Amino acid sequence: MELKEVIKARTLEEVLDVLDEKGEKAKVIAGGTDLVIQLREGKVNPEVLVDISDVAELCFIKETGDFIEIGAATRFVNIKESPVIGKPFKGLQEAAGHVGSPQIRNLGTVGGNICNASPAADTVPALLALDAVAVIKSKQGTREMPLEDIYIDRGKVKLEPQEILYAVKFLKPQPGQGLGFVKLGLRKALAISTISLAVFVERGENEVIKNIRIGSGALSRFPVREREVEDFVKGKKMDNTVIEEAAEVFGQVLEKRLATRPPVEKDFKPYAIKGVFKEALNKAWQRTK
Amino acid sequence: MKKISLTVNGKLYQVEVEEDMRLLDLLRDKLGFTGVKEGCSEGECGACSVIMDGKLVTSCLIMAFQAEGKEIITIEGLQKEDGTLHPIQQAFLEEGAVQCGFCTPAMVLAAKALLDKNPHPTDEEIKEGISGNLCRCTGYAKIVSSVKKAAEYLNKGGK
Ligand SMILES: Cc1cc2nc3c(=O)[nH]c(=O)nc-3n(C[C@H](O)[C@H](O)[C@H](O)COP(=O)(O)OP(=O)(O)OC[C@H]3O[C@@H](n4cnc5c(N)ncnc54)[C@H](O)[C@@H]3O)c2cc1C
Ligand code: FES
Ligand code: FES
């Protein structure tokens, strides 16, 4: 297919109309930080490109009822600097701040981060740990699904050609909750993360870990929740022993999962995750106070 | 072909762009702003950086048609009409922050984007501000000191 038509959309309606009419021939472009390279390499060959980066209806961070909602075309820089997200969930802002370089953060969007479905997407582990919901729109209407369920495989999301990701939303922080994020990269700037990890915790009475959710990046074919580790920790009293034991469990889970991966990954990640996990959990716990 | 209009260095352009053209190609090849350099073509080196609506961006990752209605600043837009250099350019020269010069236009723009927002940056903030711009020659130390010096010049009301 050859690129025949390019459309700079200004309204959501315009975007949905184009997708409805062109279906599979059309592709959405936001920041372009993943897509432009893929277009040039011939990995994707749309006939029509629809630019959503200046659709104001898709660029927002706001409170709606019990939720905080972030529009799909919101840039990393805006997440990093947002006053709406709140201190306990600062981990999400740190995740956005860890992306690439200033240039990439000025262009790249959270919707692109999700829909590109790279295993190493930095904001996705944080959103998974926040139990975020994906809000999807088409001309036919709106539907929602847990963000976790949007992934089919590396590079593939469950969106119909007529649909776009409209926003992600998660419950506002409650007292006793916190989110920690840690990224282990090769270079300070521009290292597509080798591991990124987000931990959400809720502190109960007597220092009990009432709830925990862990989102990981670059540890699977796409960002995932680490339920085995969550189940091990949940309900236990927070202390050094639990942290150490949980880190061991995490290491073992990865040893199994990565057994067939190249040596660098299979040997390095199960070891490295322990330190990363402890740091992320400690950060999250600090923020519950 | 698609007709778009955009402002570059304060001047309005109406141009026809090919569908698959990047902003980088438009600026360099069609409009002649050759201070915009093409290095890696994948967002890593920063040599193609320009300021778009006040923000530093890599023009190799933007499609030309996406720039409809945008205000862009390239290195060509920095010096005054009489040829006087911008204080940031002056500081780069004085500090010896330029060797082969390939990274320099984008580096100066990165400094501008930073100083426009944060007139008194720390060394750490300067390093962060230029972290998306690679330089093969200088080892960065002189670039950082130039940005500091440029900040002083600008805070004194321009040199
Ligand atoms: C040099 C460099 C460094 C990088 N570093 C990092 C990093 O540290 N961490 C990280 O996580 N990522 C990194 N990235 C990857 C990239 O910047 C992110 O994945 C970014 O979030 C992509 O967003 P975008 O808006 O640019 O997406 P685009 O490139 O515009 O789109 C990506 C994909 O998502 C689809 N899409 C976009 N928005 C929607 C929507 N609303 N609905 C449906 N589909 C949509 C597009 O069709 C396309 O398939 C880096 C990229 C570069 C070039
Ligand atoms: S050419 Fe654009 S970042 Fe290297
Ligand atoms: S001066 Fe040569 S790349 Fe920076």
C-alpha cells in the first residue's frame, strides 16, 4: 500500500469518521515517535494517515468523579508536570519522566505508548499497577476494558480498525495508597528500558499490606501484571523479611518465564529484578504515609 | 500532494508537501533550512531538533503534514537581522563548545528551549535539557559551561 492521503484532524468526530470510512486502510498517528520509523522501514503501510496529535478533545488530564482520566494524545511532558495526578501516584509521573529525552517526551503520547504495544513501554506498568481502564471510542459508541486486557501480543492491541483509544482512567488516590516506579536502563537518556517496574500498595492497619498490584515492562511479550508476586505479598505485614522473600519469589517467577531467552536476559533479569522490586516497593510504601 | 501552511522563523510559508515527507525533509530540502541536520533518522541523536510551538522536538519523527499551522524555530531564526549572534550562539563560540559543528545548531536550540522555560538552570538541569542531543566531539563539558554563560548573558538582558 502506498500512502495516498494524510489528514490533520482537529476534532474527535473527524477522526472517527475517517476511521469508520477507511477501516483497515487507515492508521492513526499521534506523536509519531514509534510510527514514523515503522513507516519508513515499511513495517506498516497504511493508505491513509490521520493525525490526532492536535485534537484537543484527546489531550487532557482531569478528575471525573472518582477517577483521574488522561486523554490518549496527552504528551509525556504533560503527565510529568501535571498537578492533577497527586503525590501518592507520583510514580506515574516518574514513569513519564523516564521516557527517552526531552524531545521524545514533548512528542510521545500515552495512547501511543499503549497502542504500540512494545514490551518496554514505560508508562504502561504504572497504569497497570493503578488498575487502569482503557476507554475506547468509535462512531458506534464507547466501550471500556481493563487496560491489562488490551494486549494480544507484542505489537498487537484489541482495537478494531474503526476504533481509537480515547483515554485511560484510574481511581483517585485514597489515604494509605502509594505508587512506586523504578526503571533499569543502560543509559540515562534514550535507553529503551531493560526493566521497568511499578508497584501500587495500600497500607492497612498494623502495617499490613492490604493490597498490592505490580505492573512490569520488558519482562514479558508485553507489559503485564505480576500476580504470583502480588498473591505472595498480599495480607502480609510489611517488614524486611517479606520484602526479601517476595523478591526471591519474583526472581523465581522470572527464571521460569525467561528460561528460553538469550543468556543475557535469562541470567540477568531474574537477578536484577530483586533490587528493582525492593526499591519500587519501598518507594510506594513511603508514599502511603 | 497536500498544501499546508506553517510559520518558520517568523515567516509564513504555504507549501505543497508529499504525503510521506517528514518535517525534516520539508525544512531542509524544500525550504532550505540546512541548519537542521539529519543524523540517525530515528530520534536518538537530536541533530534534527527544532523548536515547535515552544517545545524542542526531533523533526525526523514528525510527518510534514502534521506541522500544519505550527510555529517553528530553526537555528537560522536565532541571529538578529544585522547578523549579530544570539547570546547562546555567542556563548558557544566563546567557550569553545563547537568542534565539528554537526550537533551545534540543535544543541543551541536545546539550550534555548531550556532557558526560555528555566532562566537559572543548575548543571543537572542543563545536562537533562541537552540529554537528547548527542555530541561526538566535545565531551559536553564546554557545552554545559556555554549554557551557563548564555544564561548569564540572557539574564543581564542580552549581550
Ligand atoms: C529515541 C526514542 C526513545 C524512546 N524512549 C522510550 C522510553 O524510554 N520509554 C518508552 O516507553 N518509550 C520510548 N520510546 C517509544 C515511544 O516514544 C513511545 O512508545 C511513545 O509513547 C509513542 O507514542 P506516539 O504518540 O509517538 O505514538 P505514534 O508513533 O504516533 O503511534 C504508535 C502506535 O500507536 C497507534 N496509536 C497512537 N495513538 C493511538 C490512539 N489514541 N488510538 C489507537 N491507536 C493509537 C499508532 O497507530 C501506532 O501504531 C522511544 C522512542 C524513541 C524514538
Ligand atoms: S536525525 Fe532526528 S534524532 Fe537523529
Ligand atoms: S561538535 Fe562535533 S558532534 Fe558536537
